[in-house]
Amino acid sequence: MRRIDEAMRKAGNENALTRFAEASKPIDSLDTPGVKCDGAAKPASSIVVSAPARESVSASDHFLRLDELQRRCASPAWKRDPKKNVFCNEASFGACIEQFRTLRSRLYRLREKQPMRTLLVTSTLPGEGKTFVALNLAQAIAHQHERRVLLIDADLRAAMLHVAMGAPAAPGLSDCLQGEADEFSIIQANPQDNLFFIPAGRSVSNPAELLSNSRLKGLLDRIAPVFDWIIVDSPPVLPVSDANVLAGLCDGVLFVVRAGSTACDQAQTASQEFRGKNLLGFILNRVEEQATYGGYAYYGYGGKGSDNR
């Protein structure tokens, strides 16, 4: 198993990683209401972090308004998979949860230096854990007091987020991009926390064309002021061009690498797509304990049994 620093050097992006991985101390916690997972109440963990003041929502009809969204969006009963949602199983995933809190804290620190709201999560190939990271990063943010986060499944080729969320798969993003549904029809909300979700929607034969049309940018422009963060799960980089298209609409890119699995040359080739653009850094997934610093999985978001997309 390669050590983290060696893997990242071979990936050729040490500068981006260093910028992303600035040491940060834990920030004081603040209690928030519990979140229900599979019908059972779970205590919610939270960290208060410094962040820019939330932008005011325009009164113009061009922008989505929170009160209207809460009144009109769907509120299905999600049945989250506790094996994929680490915040639903704190007893088994305590160390993993702390990793997501640390990632959340570092993102807020980055946002103090540059405007940032919409994040793309991708990987070199399928099976590296990008969906797992996107899902649990979104939940880490939603556990904070009065922090709203929107999770979007933009992997129109192999959507998996709705399965982990235990949520309806449609209507979703593809339906909106085809003009068959509006934002109120595709956004799902959970009254138990501040997490909102847009599933991928119905299967389509032209995902690249849909993601490239102007409707996606228009959708993001309308809904962005309502949320503190928007987390977008995209297809992996090497098989298709979708991630590169989506990156142009996002403020930053998080690149997931599976430890001991992803070939360094492939990761380097894939990450070149975002070189000089908005690559924030790497997340090393499924790190063996002996490969971490002091037994601490510095970038390990997912233990054994968390072999997700």
C-alpha cells in the first residue's frame, strides 16, 4: 500500500494537495437537532466555522426563494442506507465522521480566501468512492446549524446517489434539462435537516449534450442563492467528458483517489483536465490504517465495507 505523500507526489499535483491540506485545528462544536436514519433518531454533530455572510436572496422571480422552495418541493420519506451514510451510524463510523468534519472545516477555510459555493466531486474511474464522499460531505455540512446544502446527482450515466439516499430516482436533473420538469419538481427536501437533493432523473441517451446545454447553468444560477453549498456528484473523468463540462460550472473540484487501486499515471492524466482551473485537491479514499499518519486517516473517507462509487 502506497503511503499518502508518495501517492500524491506521483500524481503530480503536490502543490494543489498542499494548498488543500493546510493543517487546521478542530473548531468548537454546536448542538443541532438529531437526524433520522431509517426511522431512528440519531444525534447530529456540528462544528461552527467561519464563513462569509450568506448572500441575500434576490426578490426577483429569476431566483429561487427559500420560502417558495420549502412550500413547493417534494418531501419524500428517505430511507438512507446506514452502510453508505456514515452519519446514520456514528457508533461504527466515528473516525470516518471526524474525517468529513475536517474536510468541511478546510473547505470553509478555503472559502475565506476565494468565492466558493458549488463543488464538483469526481474521480479517475468508477469505483473510487466519489459518490460516497459527495454524499457524506453534504451531510457533514447539513448537520451544522442553519447551513443548507444541495446534493445533486449529475452522473446521468450511472446514477447511484438515490440508492444511498433511499430516495425516488425521478423526476430529477435529466427531466429538468429536457424541459419536462421545473426546479420545484426535482428538488427533494428532508424536514429533519437542511439537506436537499436532486436525483439524476430518468435515463437518457444523450447525457453529455444535456449537461452542456444552457439549462443547467440557468438552473444553478437560480437555485444557488438559497444554499450555503451545492455538492455535485459527476461521472468519473477518463471514460467520458461530462466531468470536464460540469467543472466549468462549479467553483471548485475535489478529486477522489482510491488508495492502492488507482494507477498513478491514470490519476495524473485525469487530473490534468483541471490543471490551471479550479482543482482544490485530492481525497485519498479507503486508506489502510498503517498508511496513515499516526493511525489517523488523513484523507481516508471510508473504511472496509464502504466500497462505493
